[in-house]
Amino acid sequence: MLTFRFRLVPFIATLLLFALGCSLSYWQTQRAKTKEAIEAKLLVRESTPAVLLPPAVDVSQMEYTRVTLIGEFVADWPLYLDNRPMNGVAGIYVLMPFKLQGENKVVLVERGWLPRNSTDRATIKPYRTPSGIIQIEGALKASGGHVLQLGQSAPLQPKALVQNIEINAFNAASKFNAEPFFIEQTKGPEDGLQRDWPRASMGSERHRGYAFQWLALAVMALLFFLVTGFKGGKKQ
């Protein structure tokens, strides 16, 4: 007859591992569902013609919508977002305020990508900024993206090389009245910048894979506790 030897310490350890594995599996599953919801939204909005940016924007309703902007770049206030690789190459995003025509407000536009200067990281490779009133098109985003902050962030000033940026911090430093969203530019005058933007919905399959691994770890911990308990009971 099989008997089970119960041991308190292994039981507590198993319980903790099982709870951790299940919670992390659930978290990764939720992240996958979020990415899949973004992909569904992208597919709908990519098939819809771009609309002229309205005077008032509800970011929660318009995120990823293709919009058209008319105005001019504020060329003397560029910012550069560091640690933005593309296709395995280290690079930066060029971020610049765009003053809307006939309005006293600006929109922060992620204009495009540049490779890092391999010989001098402090030097930004040249690119062109169109002058005067132009029309550009892009996707409206709630965030400019976020990377792991490495070290102290540089002060926000023209031509600053930073890793992350918040609208409120930009407004405080620049004295501009920037709208509470970003535009990821997709069309506009030729300027030498690349716009092969990473898709916001990328990674759902990876998250589901992680979810399975964490759930498997939880089940293995439980099975290990049961098997060793029965083996201990048999020997006893």
C-alpha cells in the first residue's frame, strides 16, 4: 500500500514555487492578450485612410490611428532617443517638435531612425529637416516608447541624447505646449531617416511561450513534491 510522507518545509517551498509559476504564467498570458488586442486595432486602423489631426484628441480612442499633420518642424529643438536598435544595428530615434499650422501648440514627432556613429557616440549622423509649412503623416501613440534606463539621464535641452522622455518633462524644459501624445512619422518629405518602425504588437507568441514555461515549472514543482513524498513514504 502506498503511503505519503508529508514534510512541512518541502511543502511550503513547493507551494511558493507553484504560486509563483502560476502567477507569472497568468501575467505573461495577459501581456500576450494585450499585444493581440493591439494587433487587431492596428489591422483596422491601417486599413482606414489617414485623418487630419483634430483639435481635441482622446488618446485612448485614437491611439494607432493614422493622422495627417500640417505645420512646420521646430528645427532648433531636436532630441535623440538612445538605445533604439533596428535590424540588429545600434541607433537612435530623432524626436522633434512639430508646430501645428495656425495653433499655439506643438506635437512631438518621432521622425525616424539613424545608426549610431561607431567612432564617436556623441556625434549624430547628418539628416535633413524640411523648412516651412509641410504635411506629414504618422501613427498617433500614447507613448514615445520606453527602454531600460542606464545611468543618469541627460538634462532636457536642444540636441540632448536621452533614453526616455515624458511630455510633461519636455514642456517644463522647453516651455512649449506639447500635446499629450506622440506621432510616429510614416510619410513626409525625404530627409535621410529610416522609418521601419517596430510593430507595437510584436511579441505575443513569445509571451505565450513564457506563459507555458512558467506553468510547466509550477506543475513540475508539484509533481516533484508528490513523487518524493511517495518515495519517502515507501522507504519509511
